[in-house]
Amino acid sequence: MSKKRILLTGGKGFFCSRLADYYKNDYEFLVTDKDDLDFTDRQAVLDCASAFQPNLIIHAGAIAVTDFCNQHPDIARKVNVDGALHVAEAARKAHAQLIFLSSEQVFNGNTNGGPFHEEDTAVPNTVYGANKLEAEALLKEILDELWIVRFTWMFGLPERNKNMSNGILWDTLTKLRNQEKIIASPHEFRGMGYIYETIANFQKLFEAPYGTYHMGATNNESRYDTVKHILHLLGLDSKLDQLLKEDTVHYLDHNRDVRLDTTKANQAGMYWTDTHDALELCLREFGMIR
């Protein structure tokens, strides 16, 4: 029996580069990145899908740098919204399913506090978050065979030939290596999950009903307390005052809380350890602690 064909955009990024390698024996992947496929070019996307005839497209390509998007909203919308619409049109013409990777950032402007359910009203306050929320709505008008996935913040560690993202763990380790004091906010709350737990769960999404899913770790502690836990795992409790400082600047009259409720994903058979345990799991798998 032939393998399911999966087309990846953003295929060389932090998530998809690991996803394709993890499932390389299970699916036939066409891994595309910005140098291979400009998905802001409608015809290029249509031609690519027509040639490969994917069963499934995972659209991970985006400009996710918040400051850049805020400074260049026209470029951000062209990539994050128009590009997503081109991919959805290509999926429809190729009779392929589509997974659109969105973000917890759609809730960045909410003041009511998480964890947020899929049906909760999202109030983005950045161009990137607004792009993702707009694309979600527009894609639903094009496709019925659509999963929208909002990830919590993911972390991992560097690997050969795979791109890296500045998650909470690598950010902490980088500052330690550079002998920089770590400044972390006690007013920021978000899920922080180990990327390989999300990847291991991702296949289960293919069998779940279409719709929007929140995926990632649960976490009830602030960013400051999460960094503190990383230092504890590394055996650095005695140097805590030298290494970590609370960010005393608080710009809002409420906490920044973009935590996601993952009950719906759990009901579809997907499970994550909480952030504390996920950090320990990652460090053990990479041989950094015993």
C-alpha cells in the first residue's frame, strides 16, 4: 500500500524539520521552505500541489517574528494571510486535507486570563496574532477538510541539520553560557511544551474530527518560576540569586496569560506532560541531567 503523501510548508523550520524526520518511514514528504516554494505566489503553490498530489498539506510557513510583523504589516499579511489562502486553494483543488498551524498569540490581548478553550473569543494585540486569527476564519470558508492547530510555546535543544527556535529552555541555557543574568517576568503565563511530545501526538490529529485544537503542555507557573525550575534541574539552586532576577517592569494592569486548555486534544487521544516534567524529560533525553 502506498504511503500517504504530505506536503510541508515551512518544512525546514523548528517544528517541521523534526516532524518530517520523526515520521520519515511512515509518510512520503515533500518538504518545502521559502527557497523551494514561495507560497505568496498563488500559481506556484497550485503547480506544486498539482505535481505532488498530496493527501495532506501541513501549512507551517509564516513570519512569526512579532516585532517584524508589527513594523511591516503589509508584508506580514501577504505571507501570513494571503499565503495561507493560496495553500488552502491548492489543497481544495488537489482534494487534500489541510492542517493550518496557528498560535496561542491569538489570545495575546485577552485580559480575562487562560487557560483558553477553542471556542473562547480571541483578542490579538499584535499583527502576527491578528494575521493568524484572520487566516483561521478565511480558511474555514474555503475548506471543510481542515484542522486548525494552536500550539503552546514549544522548546527543544539543537540538533544537527535542524533549525532551532528560542524556546524557554534554549534561551535559559544560552544566557547561562554567555554569563548573562536571566530576567524573567512573574506576570507572564503560558504553556511550554517539549517539541517531541507534540510531534509524537501529531499523528493522532489525522484521525480526529476536523476543527480547531489547542495542543501543548499545561503550566500554571509564571515564566520566572519556570526558569527557576530549569536552574533547579541543572543543580544551580545555590547560585539562584546570581543567575536569575525578576522582571519588575509590568506594562499591563493584568498578567499576560496565553495558556491553552487542551481538553479537546486530550479527548482525541493526545496527551502532554506538564511543563515541569517536560523540561526534565528533554534534559534527560539530551543527556544534560541524569
